[in-house]
Amino acid sequence: MNKKIAVVGSINADLVTRCSRFPIPGETLIGEDFSVFPGGKGANQAVACAKMGADVFMIGCIGNDANGRFLLDNFLEQSVDIKNVEVLSDISSGVAPIFIAENDNMIVVVPGANAKVSPQVVEKASEVLLHSNVVLLQLEIPMETVRFTAELCFKNRITVILNPAPAQKLTSELIDYCTYITPNEIEITQIFNDNFENVLKRFPNKIIMTAGADGVYYHDGKELIHIEASKVEVVDTTGAGDTFNGALAVGLADGMILSDAIKFASKAAACSIKKLGAQTAMPTREEIQ
């Protein structure tokens, strides 16, 4: 598969601490274990695409620090092109300290270098964008950069998938610039302030709503389409949404019609929840069935 996918988005180090319970303010608690994982919605989606065989180009920013070097090494291991990942010396790489206890978690996301992914960074990488089959976007970088990228792709007739997470209001112009928008069932209500059936009907073949174990919904211009999720044993749902978006990009870049690309993406997401972790659980093309 010689299809090119560009991802403009966030690159984080997930700093995961497991403890017996959450500490109370002012308390020092001894943790059980600590791990560092590559993360960030942009990076996760780039790795998902690469594991499924696409040529993937990451556009983003990291800090000149140990986490940044770890994240770059991970991209190289996953065969993601990093020529357009800028290394900044005056800011840290994005991190997400995650505390896991009592069958729950607490997360603090520090954007760091992700906040520096400006339209100028994207403009420098415009040649890569203009030679891509599909461009993937999320909302963990500045909104002006998301809009700039989507508009550039729209004017050059390049397919854009916007995964609108974390949820923010979207302008009508940004919606117009995006070929597909992929909220989950919570995000669609937060973004559009309406029930999902009305939203999908208003934006046929554009808004694709993921609903976890309930599958995927979209409107084809005639009726509401429901694609059921594959029935699998759930081990860990972390990264399932990013797997879905990566697989959707791969399917579309490969020339699948929308309904087939959504089915392919749904199967990929189901594969990813059978293993622990986000990027580590993302399936190869051969594993999707």
C-alpha cells in the first residue's frame, strides 16, 4: 500500500503511576509502579495508520528533553516519518501524568510543545500535506492551526478527517472544510447541543459517530445507518477511538467507499480493545477481521 497519510496533532508522553488509592491534598503516598508510554491523540493515530501499512507523516512539536527523545524514537520504531516534527528548546514536551487507583483514574494533561503547533509549523510542511491522500486532525493543538490545516486541504481537494476531541464548539467554516468529523456519543452532544440523530441527518456522509459497544452511526442522505460493533472480550478500551480514526484514514486512502471504510475502522477498533495499552494494542492490517 503506497498511500500517504499526514497527521497534524499532539505528541505526549503518558506518565502512568499506579497506587492503592488516590492521595489526599498535602499527602505523600508510596506508589506501586510507574511507566512511561507514548501518547497524544495525534501520535496515537499516526502509529495506528503506520501499523496498518500506510506511509505516515507526523507534523507537530516536542521539547528538547528526555520525553521528546523517547517519543521520536518511538515514531522511528513504528516507521512514522518525523521530518516535520519540530524540536523546541524553550518548552517541555507534552505530558499527561495519569494516576490509576480504586478502579478509576485521574489525568492532568500539560500541552507543553503541543501548544506551539502553529499555522507556520503546518505551512512549512505544506508539501507533505498536499501530497497526502488523507490528513488527520484532532483538537489537542491550537484551534487556529486545525482551521488553517483544514482550509488548506479543502482548497486542494484533500480528504480531511477531524476527530473533535477533546470536544470544543466547531465553526460552520471548519465543519465545511472537513470531509469527515468523528465525534463519540458524548462529544456530539457537547459540540452540537442536539441529539445525535438530528446532527447526523443535518450532516449526511460527514459526521460519523462512534458509540463504543453500540457501534457506529452515520446518515447516508436517505436513512440513519447503524454499523454494529464486533463482539469481543474487552481487556482495555484505551486508544480504541484513535485506532478507529487511523483505520478510517487507511481505508479511505486505500480507495474504500465510506461504508466499507467505517466497517474496516470498526473492526480495527474492536481488535484494539482485546489487548492492554493504546499504541501497543493497535492491530496490523493482517489482524483486522
